[in-house]
Amino acid sequence: MVQQAQRGEIELAYVDEAGFAQAQPNRSAWTPVGEQHMIDARRGKRLNVVGALLSSGGLFAVKLWETMTSMLFAGFLGLLVEHVGKPLTVILDNASVHTARALRPYLRLLRAKGLTLYFLPPYSPELNRIEKLWHKMKYEWLAFKARDTPTLEADVDVILQGFGADYRFTFC
């Protein structure tokens, strides 16, 4: 598969979802009882992003202000297949939204358009390269601050749209 992608015959896509909260993930810290740790911990809706880190170097992502379902995932795969425009192998974990029985009719249609799914072994997120991207976004690229929903979406947009130019990601 990797050799086929390097020759440009197929596209590999590392796919997964990530949730972004208005309150930044708490980086390990100690704060005395009764004192605030740097920022307010705002509660609110999570911005879910489903993304595909492409072997050609790009990132294809869709933002959702709702919980990911198997039907939304099927829609994402359809958009991804159209975006790539050549045979596509998607590498993903075994999350229930990726393996739901309701997906089967949609997957048959997408297979006819060149989609192949490759499921990683259970409990091995380190094998999905996009997991490292989500970590970098949350802990390095997003400033440590509290956000309201429009600011959260705008900040995530800046990174998604600047991926490859302003925000670079390489694998060692």
C-alpha cells in the first residue's frame, strides 16, 4: 500500500475524529486549593472534527457541532472519496461509528468508487498518524485560553485551513 501511494497510484488516508472543548485540556499542573489554574474552565458544546491525513501531504476535515454517528461518518467518507478522486485506502480504528452495521450499504457503494477500509488492531491508537496531529493541535497549536463557541470554531479553522503552510506536521 505504501509503495502504491508513493507512486501516486492510490491515496492513503489516516482517519479519525477529535473533540475540541471550550476549556483547553488541562496540562498537568498543581494549583493551591481555592485558586484558579490559569483560565476559566468553561463548559459548553464540543466541536467535533473528523479528518483524514492524506499520504499526499494534505488534510481533509469536516467540523461538526454534534456527536459523530455512523451516518455522518458515511457522509464524510463519501466527501473524502470525491475529494481524492482516485483509489483510496482509509486507515482507521475500530470505533463503533466506523464498524456499524448501518454503514454496510454505503460502504458497498463507496467500494465501487475505489474505497478500501483498513482497520488497525484494537487498542493501538499510536498506529494512526492523525492521532499525533490531534495532539499537536490541542497541546501546541491552540493557545491555552478559554473560548466561547465562535472563538473555538474560528481558532480550529485557522489551523485546519493553514495546515501544510502555517502549520506543518512531519513524521519521524
